[in-house]
Amino acid sequence: LSGFCVWQPPRVCEDYWAEWKHCRSIQNVFHNYYTYGKAPSCAQWKRDYQDCREWEKTRNAAAKDSLCSSERKRVEEKQKHAPVWEFRKKPPLDWHLPLNEEKPK
């Protein structure tokens, strides 16, 4: 993770803007409210967009550090969840046989 924030933002600034717009969309707000019981917080996406623009325009070190820190947190949050399915090492022995769908359960 240390090398992805060296000389340019990790994403195009418009990506942060699009994420912010999506976060604020009625459909997403409704989904979050239905699923989690509260509206999503979109402030970080807007802050990331502003930091990205600042970094592109002025090469501001504080904006760079803030954006890189936010991206690292996002990646770490994504990686801390274990996969739902257990990955196979090889296919089942009977993978080539036809499915027995007519068999009563």
C-alpha cells in the first residue's frame, strides 16, 4: 500500500465526485436507511474529492496525506472481511456427471 500514493492521486478525481453523488442519491439513501436504519455519511467522499483537486492543482502535501490515508483505510476495511465461500483447491470428483434433479428429496 505504500507505493500507490507517490506522485499522483490513487484514483481520478472524478471517481471521488461520482462516489459522492452516488452516496447522496435517493436510491442509495433509501437502501442504507432500509438496511442499516440510517442515512449514509457521504462527507468522506466529498473531502476526498476536495483533497484530490487540491493535490492536482497545488501539489499540497497535507491534501496528499489526507487522501492517501483515506484510501488506505478504505482498502484495509475491505480486506478485513473474510470471504463468504471457501475456495476449492480442485473440483469435486463427480463434477462431470449429470445432475440428478429428478431424484426426490
